[in-house]
Amino acid sequence: MTEKEDFFRLLVENIVDLVTVLDERGIITYASPTSYRVLGYHQDELVGRSILDFIHPGDVDRGAGALELALGSHGEPVRAVHRVRHKDGSWRVFEAVATNLLHHPVVRGLVVNCRDITEREEMERTLREKTLQLDALFDSLPGMAYRCANDPQWTMELVSEGCRELTGYLPGDLVGNAVVSYAELIHPDDRERVWKEVQESLSRGEPFRLVYRIRTAEGIEKWVWEQGRGIFTEDGELLALGGFITDVSERVRAERLLRVQRDLAMLCSGSFNLEEFLGAAVAGTVQATGMEACLVHLADRESGGLRLATYTGLSGDLAMFLEYLKPEEPLVGLLRRGERVCLDTTSGSSTDNTLRAFRDAGFLTVIAVPLMAEGGIQGCLWVLSRTAGKTPATKSQVEVLASQVEQAVSRHRLYEALRDSETRYRLL
């Protein structure tokens, strides 16, 4: 019997937790020897006092409620967390588990196991604060932070709030492919390249950096820059991908605009071919702006209408319809007065044949810039998009390119006028 008592005494003295026994009033009738190591009190300083005397004033009500709940239980453990006063005056956070053994003939009390979780609580609080700080940081970034699976759908596991502005979708729409997978947002022509480049970077153990196109929930095409890397276990197993994606549409379009301007300037130098220049201008405008179609009309001096000079992105039937625009057309009237047009075809007048033709062909946004000279209109540069409302191209970008076309047409007509004058002079 003595040997067994020594065993249990040594066990109680060397456990990490503080063990107390309370009577039905919450008075401490027993405290384990660990009380000094855990709270700085000797056993006799605790026995005979109410457990509530040591609980923080802000937690007393919760402690009393837990005590009442434990007294009403029948052997089922009751858990509670509250602050307890150390003898040095500091407050420690304790997790207590109370078991009602009042009915037990030997114990006759509530057995309360108490564990100091102050450090754990502090670590959890610090982690929560850092998480909030990171969330605030990610939410303020102009783009989307993510963690995703390395599968063909790029199944998202975590997505920051920047997802909404970047893609038009809520974070929850992408997580787990709930509404749409990120792979579906990537432009079809870019999907294979994106997959290939990411896999090649992972195989080399390097970060990946990509520029590609996505289509937003509103149907808008955006250029994005992505940087990410694989997340691996210590054994080298790939767990997921993590990275950041941001909109670089303006930068890409600005770079393309500069290249197109440079190429057009080179074409326009020296003796140039207007037809070749206009063909390059419409192709470059589509490339620089991200719009789907572009065309140029030149003014018919005799009739006052506009004749189609070149185009790209139009069907043959639409091009045939646009071959000649009469001066009485409302849009032509605006352009002849030097007005620049940027409108939604779905809200235009049904009496405008040109507007209706664009709408019937699926073009919802029209930007038209007249090519003016001192003598009046020389023609018009049109840019068309199948996206209503927001459009990848800005009116100012189109105006920049239109100014180059305007200068080229003016130069060509001046050259023609000089050549005609020279011919007439020779005939005299």
C-alpha cells in the first residue's frame, strides 16, 4: 500500500498541470504540490479559499457560471478558460477542466485540472494580428494574391480580396472552382503556354513570371503579370503554388502603342504608299488597343460622303455595306463637324444605318475619330469592340493613332496636289 501511495504522490508532484479539488461552494480543499511552480503559491495558501478569489474580475462571472455548470453535471468534464492571478501579481491564462466527483466516497469534490496556456494564447494572438496585417496588406495590393493546386484548372485554395477588382468575381467564386476555375479566365490562346511555362519553372525549382490575357466576369480582356513559385515539403513534395497576379493592361497597351507609332512613323518617312500605310495603321490599332476591328474611311470630295479605304476584323458583308457612307447619315454628320464619337451601339438611334449595321454584326462599342484638315474632313478612323460599356481601348489612345493617320493622309493629299500642279504646269 505504501509503495502505491508513493507512486501516486510522485505522479502528482511531477505533472505539469495544477490539480485542485473544490467543494460544492467552490472552496479549495486540495491543491497539488505543483501549485508553487505554476502559480507561486504554496498548497496551504490555496486550501480553504474560494477558487473565484484568484480569477480576474473580468472573468469571475464566467468562472462562476462554469462552476455552477460543473456542479450540475454528472461526471461530464466542463471546460473553461480564464485569467488567474499569479502570486507575483501578474495574470496568467489558464485552461481548466472540471469533473464532478462529489458523489465519489473518496474524492467528494470537483476535480479541476488547470493548465497554463499563457504562452500559447500569446502566440495565437500574435498569429491573429499578423494574419490581419497580412490580410490588410494583400487587400491593399493592386492585384490578387493566391494559393492554388498545380492542376490544369489552377484550383484556388486561397484568394485575396483583390480578386474582385482584377477578375470581376468574388474570392469565393474561384476557391474550389465554386463558380468558375481560374483556367477558364485565361485567354484560350494563352492557356497552353501558361501551363507549360509554370511546369518548366517548377521542374527547375525556380519562381515563374508570366504575362498573359484573362477575360473578366464582364467579358473584358485584361493583360496580367503573374509571379509565383511552388510550395514544397521538406521531402521535396509539391503541395501547392503561391503567388501574385496584377493588371498590366495599361502598360502592355502603352508599349504596343509606342511600337505602332514608331512603325507608322517609319512607313510615313520619305516617299510612302498610302494604301500600305493605312493597312499597317488599322492592324496596329487593333494590336495596340485590344479592340476587335478597325477601319478607315476617306472623304469623297465630290459627294461629301465617306468611302472605305481599308479595314481589319470585319466580315465581307459588313465591309460591303460600309463601302460608302452617305453624308446624311447621323454619324457621318457628327464626324463632318469634327466631333469625336464614343458610344454603345445598343443605345443608339435605330434610324442610323451605320450604327445598326455595327450592332447587327456584334460590335457593341464604337470609337470614331474624324481625320480633319484645314479644308474640312479628310476621313475617319473607326475602332470597334464586341464589349459593351468598359472597353480595353481608351478614346485617347485611338486619338493618338488617328493623329498619325491624319498627318499621313494630309501629306498624301498635299503630295497629290503638288503633283497635279506640276502636271498642269508642264501642259502650259
